[in-house]
Amino acid sequence: MRRGLRASVALFALMLVAAACGKSGTTGNPSGSGSNAGPAVKVALLYDIGGRGDKSFNDSAAAGLDKAKQDFNVEVKELSPNTGGTNRLDLLNLVAGQGYQLVITVGFLYAESTCAAAAKFPNVKFGDVDGFIDHTTQNCPGAKDLTSSSNVTSLLFAENEGAYLVGAAAAMKSQTHHIGFIGGVNIALINKFQAGFDAGAKATDPSITIDHKYLTEPPNFNGFNDPSDAQTVATSMYQGGADVVYHAAGGSGAGLFKAAELYSTSNNTHVWAEGTDSDQYLSAPADEQPYILTSNLKRVDVAVYDTIKDFVQGTFTGGIKVFDLKAGGVGYATSGGFVDDIKSKLDELAAKIKSGEIQVPTALS
């Protein structure tokens, strides 16, 4: 009896150990097949100024990271630069030196620092959202054009294609034939948004009037994080006759949404605002949502998630990767149902862009 009891206790103990082992490592799945075996992959995400919580560019990147945390066995670190953005390279050196195996930087302003860090840490993989890195990259000793064997990949987007669609939507919805564009900083990347927006609007309504305003000029990049200024500019556009205003201004866009709400309620009218990067209807306060027509979706979350997925599955490649409309990297939002009546027209335009029938400009003429 005692011998049988001891055997039963021993068997029970083994079952407990097996169960405990089966519950370990539940933070993710590096293989994508349901197994969490092996050590966690160390991933660092370095945001642009403002960090997580901007309800735009950074939050889109954070969404991709959050999904990866659910799906893969990853240990993550999230950091943001100081207000002036002067410590980007310090952040890169910090996480690479701490053993993080994949470092993703958010924003073109990281390009030089990412290039330099990739040269310093050849065994670490890097990805930079919006940063075009090649042999001309400044402040990067020995900068080279990227190839598939490089330890860094540039994650780029066809923002102009999504902007074309929201420009067309603005023209279709405008009652005054007068719309507006607010850019954060007057640089080539934001000019690309404007080029697409203008082209979509003018193709829809050749006689339309389009106001343009950039919040700051480089090297001042505060235009991406100044809602108050954006609200002032948007209010002025509405007062001047525009009834749809689109922004490509990062965190400053919150000021546009507030302006649309206040102008509408104060003047017994209804004007529209259009967001960018993420579906900004979903993150806006309830009292502002009725005025957000649509958003130009720039799927930074897809780029971040796919880069992490490729790394943990051993398929990471360097080089230039472009997420366009055909690849699902950009698009337009339908939350709120405000574009339901024109969705078929927008989808027709999207199909023509994907097929190449419509060539969307990438720069201002």
C-alpha cells in the first residue's frame, strides 16, 4: 500500500511539473505555430517626439507592437526622444548595447542615427519607419545603399495614394467647393501628402479651391506636436469658406478636430475634418467624432508588426520596403459611416490606382 501510495505521489508530482512547463512562456509565439519554446526575442521600439499617446503616427506604431506582443514571444522596450529630439542616437546606442536584437525607429528624423547605429552594431537588426537610408545619408560614416543582406530596412509608404482618396472624398463632400490642407512641417515627406490630396480633389472637382498651410518650416519640427496652432489655422480656413480640411501634421491634428467641432457648433453649421496615419475617428473624443469625415490610413502598425514577425521567424531582410495601396499599406477609413454614400466611387478610384491607370504624383509640381 505504501509503495503504491509513493508511486501515486511521484506520478502526481511529475504531472504538476509537466503542467507547469506547459504554462511557461505564454507572452508570445516566435514561430507563429502555437509554440512558445525558446527565449524571448528582445525588441525595442523608439518613438518619434511625443511617444505613445499621440493618437496618430506613434500610436499606429504602438498598435503594431501590441499585436506582436500578443502573437510572439517578445520582450519589448519603448522609448521616446527628448523634446528637442537631440538624443535619438543615444537611445539607439542604449538599446543596441543592452542586447536588443531588433530595433525599430519611428520617423524619418531617425534615418541618420539608425544608419550610424546599424554600422556600429552589425549583429543587431534595425528598421526605420519613413527613413530613406542610402549612400547619401548624412552623419553616417560609411553609409551605403541598402540590400537584402543589410542589417537595416527602410519602411516606406505610398502616403500620396491614400491622400488621393481622402482628397477625392473631400471634394465629393464639400458644399462650398472650397477645402483645406494643413501640413505639420514643410518638408518633402509632407509635400507628398499634399501632392496626393490636391490631385485627388482636383480630379474630382477641377474648379475646387484648396487652401494650404504648413505650421512650421525646418529645422523647426514643432509643427508635428502643436494642436493649438493647428486649431488656429483650421478655424481660419473654415472662416474663409473651406468646409473640409485635411491634416498631415501628426499630433497637431487634434487641434483640427477641435476646430471643426467648435466652428460647427458656434455657427450652426457642419464642417468636416480629415485625419491621417490612423483611423482618428476611433481615438477622438465623442463630441468631435461627428466631424471627422475619414482618415488617410498609413498602416505603420502593419510595417512594425511585419518587421517583428519576419525577425522572430528568421526571415528578416534589409533593403527598401514600400507599403502602398496594393499591399494594404495605405487606404481610407470608413468609421462613422460618413463616406458610405461615396464609398463605391472611392473604391473605384482605389482600384484604378492599384492597376496603374491612375498615377498619383509623389511631389508638388
